[in-house]
Amino acid sequence: MQSVRDLVYGPGLQNWNISLLKKFSITEQTGFEFRADAYNFVNHPNWNGPDYNPTSSTFGKVTSKSDSSRQLQLSLRFFF
């Protein structure tokens, strides 16, 4: 008997991240490091799976998306 797993495929997942880094030296051993990180920087929506309930009016339809919005993070680090 074949199981239900892997019989129905949902929409794919796209998650693109990017980082930028710049070092500013004060002396040979000390300085600052600035970093900017962007998570899901293209702000692509990722859809949830389809409705698997056969008695539902939305059976087989994708009706919602995940809450994975773009997030930015900035940091400044002093190294010595």
C-alpha cells in the first residue's frame, strides 16, 4: 500500500539572504567593522501548502502565505 506522503506537492520555498561588510582600521590591531544583513531581501512571498481536507470547499487550493517578510539587521563592532 502506498502512503499519502509525497503524493501531493505544495509550492516551493525561496529565501534569499545577503550580507555586506566593511572594515575601518584605526591602527593595525584596532578598528571598526560595519555589517548590514538582509534576510529575504527580495521580499518574495512563500505560500503555505494546499488544503488537504476533501470535504472543504477550498480542497486542493493554496489560500494563505507564510509570514516571512524582509528583515534588515545593522551592526557595528569595535575590534582590538
